[in-house]
Amino acid sequence: MLRRLLVLSALLLGLQTLWPAPAAAYDNPDLLPDHPTPVIDLARALTDPQRAQLEGQLQDFEDRSGWKLRVLTQYDRTPGKAVRDFWQLDERSLLLVADPRGGNLLNFNVGDALFALMPRTYWVELQTRYGNQYYVRDHGEDGAILAALGAVETCLERGGCQVVPGLPQEQWLLTLCSSILGGLIVGVVAYPRQPDRLIAWGWVLLLSPLWLMLFGVFGIAPVVTRTHDWLPLARNGLGFLVSAVGAYLLAQWRLLPREQGDGNA
């Protein structure tokens, strides 16, 4: 009996040790500042000059456009839902919460009026682009916060966006690879199997859904919808053309000796 009591006591002590204790400052309005400000930087993610500049920028943007953008950074302390009343968040408000404890730094509380201009997929892309660990590692938490807010302000000034503006290097590389793959498919199927033809248009048209999807949907569309810069568009087009010509010549080189051998026989 005594052994059972000892084992039970040890298990209870272990569970108490493993069970995470609630944060003492959870949902604590005492953490709110005593003066109006659009930025509450509890995690100290911003420097003092950055915070002062961001406060002025967000206030000017609100006065000019009527959109209310607010920033809360937190780590082990958070005012919780008290920020709603402090900032009087409504349908024209956006609350950016920066918390590094999760897998992604950024979280957004989006008002209904903003969803009418930027769909849910926009906010998912915004979070994954600027809040991922690699971007935060390279640009810092402050860089991620400022870049996300800049993208939102740009879209609101345009009257809305379907995708996040700007084309990151890794995303452009994906569009380039897709364009090259589409060109390879065109080049391979375009080589004719009959000696009296130059291009096998039938095969090109037959497989057009595949290479058009690779080149147009995944190679061109992400570029033209995110940037007005012609350089990545020209590079993708050149990659498609060069890969198509190269695959065509390679198919000719591979098949020509066989055809000549068949003719000599």
C-alpha cells in the first residue's frame, strides 16, 4: 500500500512539473501603455527609432486613408483581448501580432472590410512570405514586421490586391524552372518523326494543356501579378525559348542516326 502511494505521488509530481504553468501576465490590461499609440512592442522587436518612425507612419496612413493598422509584439507577456478595447478595433482595422514562439512570427487579425479588398489567400501568402523562419533569420523580426506592413499599405493604396506584391528570389526561381520545363516539353514533342516535316504541330497542340500550364500559369502569371518589372518576365520567356530549342536539337541529334541507319538498311 505504501509503495502504491509513493508511486502515485511521484506521478502527480511529474505531471505537475511537465504541465505548463499559465503565463502570469496573460490577458493583462496592465501591460497596455498609458498613452495612445498604434504600436505596443512588449517583445522589444523594434528599436526606439524604428518604433517612433512606425508610430508616425501608421498614424499618418490612418489619417490619410481611414485604415487602422496596429502592431503588437509579445513573447511571454501579452495584454490579450484587452487590446481590442484599447485600440477600438473594427471592420476597418488590422492587428499584426508578432510572436516568435510559434512556427511563424506573424499573425493577423483582419477586419471584414479588408477581406473585401484582399482575400484570405492574400493573408496566408503574406504570413508565409514574411513570417517564416528563413526570412526572419535573414532580415530580423523588425524587417519582417515592416515588410508585411509595407505590403498591406501598398495594396490598400491600390484599392486591393489578390496576391502579395513583390517577387521574392526563391519564388522567381520556381517560375523560371517551370518555364524551362514547359520549353523542354515543347522542344521534345515538336521534333517530327517524318522526314518531310519541320515541326510536329499535332503533338505540340495535343500537349498544349501541359506546357501552357507550366509556362503560362506557373511561369508567367505569378510574375505579372506581383511585379511590373519586365526583367524576370523576359528571363522566363528566354528560358522557355532556349530550353525548347535545345530540346528540339537534342531530339534531332538523338533520332537522326537511327533514321539514317534505317534508311541505309
